[in-house]
Amino acid sequence: MKRIFIPIGLLLAVACQDEPAKTDPSSKQDSGVTTAPATPPPTKVDIAEPVISERIDGPANIRAAANGKTIYSLDHNIPVTAREPEKGWMEIGVWVDLDNPDQKMIKKGAVLKRNGKPIGKALEDIHLYETITVKEKKRGVINGYTAVNNIQTGTILENAFAEFTANKPVIKLDEIKPLLDSYNFEDFNGLEQGNKGFVFYESDVLDPTAAPRFWPVFDSNGELVLIFHGRKMEVAGATTEAFEGGYVTVFSKDAAKVKKLKEKFKAFMQSAG
């Protein structure tokens, strides 16, 4: 998909969502993985508040590269930015407090904090991926790679949506709105008068010019027609195909309506690009 510049709103939303860390030493932790792990099936979300973004199933080790050296760890339920999985691994990004605004590195042994609360630990010296401003203060962004099974799969938007909508002949906005709210979807272009659209963006933690990741469109009757999305997703009972550099998943049986929305999408993306 063509990339569209957006503000840092999604990142700011994540700032208030940390939960206390799980401290049980028997908790699962990626250790010494030598082959890419399989992608586990969706699981229930292990949090009671809005999901907002992918969450760590931890504590979890974060590595310098896929199956590379461990550089830091993150506690359970910490929200992160996660790219699309590749061969059982995900690149993640997370922002942390800095000791001073000119800081370029986090020293080995340091406790990683966000808004003053511990979220993990530096196991090696960590060079900052970049610095950003959150609530008028400079913060550091660190990245790395973790096994897919270190992310709560139920917090991956595509998994949650596919599970919720599987094999439903009609999906109404009022029944799916709680899921949209849980990920802080924004009101967006419905592409046709009377329609209603919503959007969830790729986070700009790792992508400064983040594009729409997930864009469902509902018709004037409140029925889900289709979803334009940037990551792979398959929904039982719906049809997914490659489309305009991303994908489209179609729920409606009205071929004319679907065709028109696809044309409107192309025109919108061309004008926005």
C-alpha cells in the first residue's frame, strides 16, 4: 500500500496501557531457539483493558536479529509495535524513558522503564533505534526480534478479527464495534456516501510514514462489505485476494458494490499518495 503520513497518536495511546509485569519465574521465555518456531493459533487476550497493540507473552527475550544474540528482555503484557511475522520471527519496537535527552545508548544491566515503570531489562548495551517526543519529553525507541510465540497471538489484530468474524454470513457494525474500540480504531473514509469506514494504522514506532494496516468498510445498513488490509489474513467464509500492494477480504455477496468500493479505494490511494 502507498504510505500516508499520520501523527503519533497511536503511539501515545499505547503509553497508558502497561500492566504490572508477570514475575513468576516459570513463565515462558524464549531461550536458545535454533530454528524458527511455528506460528501458534490465536489465543485469548490476557488483559482486561483495551488491547491497543500487540502484547508480550512473557517475560520474553528480544534479540539483535532473528535467532541472534539476546540484547534485552520485556515483561509480560508490555505493548509493543510488531511487524508482520517472517519465518516464525517478528521485529518489534518499544519506546522507553531516557536518563537524559542526549542519550544514545542504554547500558547493559539497566532497567528499562516507560513513564517511570519497569518494563524489562537491558542484557547488553543497546543502541537506540531513534528518539521520539512523547508528552513533550524525549524518549528512546529500541527494536529487536522475538519469536512469534512471545507475542500474545490474540492481540494480533488480524488474528482477533479473523476469529471473531469466521463463518458469519452477515457481520454488523454494532456487534463488531467493541473489537474496533479495543484497538482504538479511528473513524475513516467510507468511500461511498452513507458508508462508514474505520482505520487502524501501522504504528510509526518503526515506520515514520505509517500506512493504513486495516480498513473495514460498512455499508449504509451497517453490514461489513470488505476490509482493505496491509498484512496477510484469511477469514473462514470470506474471500481474500492480493490487491493494490496489499490485500482485500470480501464479505459481501453484492459484486457491484464490492467492485465500486475497490475502484474508490484505488482513487483514494492515488490522491493520498
